Amino acid sequence: MEGLASAGKHRFLPTTATLSWLRLARVFQRVEQLSAEHLKRWALSSAQFDVLVQVGRAEGITQQDLASALLVTKGNICQLLDRMERDGLVRRVSYGRSNRLFLTDTGFRTFSEALPAQEAAIDGMLSSLTRTDQLQLLRLLGRLDRSLRAASKHEEMKHDHSGRTAD
């Protein structure tokens, strides 16, 4: 009984950063769920939609550049592209030592329909925020993203290829 009584005395309140992270994760998950439901209209996953948008906006993009833009592994991007090629949305064209990606006619039609509809859906999801709020959110998330990327690069530089710390 003593242990239970003393456990109640020590309340651990999360930091503002932890609360922000949890809220960000919940909001992302909810937006992702709503987006996935919306994209079913075109039989697209969120990842496929992202590929469609990236290729649609930069036709001829290399598979490597696409993988970097999507932040996925080369293996994952290959599987994703294989499926999208089978579905007739994209085509890969060998160009030297790399593959360049292009939308098919079906892919372009899907891109042309799904992109504005998805943007409208996202606009609706964020409509409780004013334009000023949305711009502030965009700036704050951009700053956080840059900071995390810089911290990640710093960590990579601390380790050599053998996994040992360089310090």
C-alpha cells in the first residue's frame, strides 16, 4: 500500500516539447487517415500519391532523386514504382546508369484529378486555422525540420563508417 501511496505523490508532467511532439504526431496521424480515405477514390495510397505529385511536377526525375525527395529507401521506392508501373501510372526510362520517371497518360489524368482534389481536402482539414496561422505553422515546422536535419548531419559526421564515434 505504501508504494501505491507514494507513487501518487510523484507526478511527472511532460515537457512542453513532449506535449508538442505528441500533438504533432496525433494531428499527423489524423490527417494521414483522412487523406488515405480520400485517396481511395483514385485507388492510391499516400505514398503513391506522393510519387505521382513528385513525378508530375518534375517529369524525368531520376529514381534516386525521387527516393531522396520521399525519404524512403531504394528498395522501398523500387517496390512502389513496380506497383505503379503495373497499374499504368508511371513508366521508367533507362537513361545512362539511372532510371528517369514519367507519368503515363493514365498517370497524368490521375495526377490532374487527384492533386487539386487532395489540396482542397487538405485545405478543408486546416480550415480552422486562418491563413496567417497556417503561414506561421509552415514557418515553425520549416525551422524545426531544418534544425532536425542539421542535428542528423552532425550525428552522421560524429560517426565513421565502422560505427565508432569519431570523437
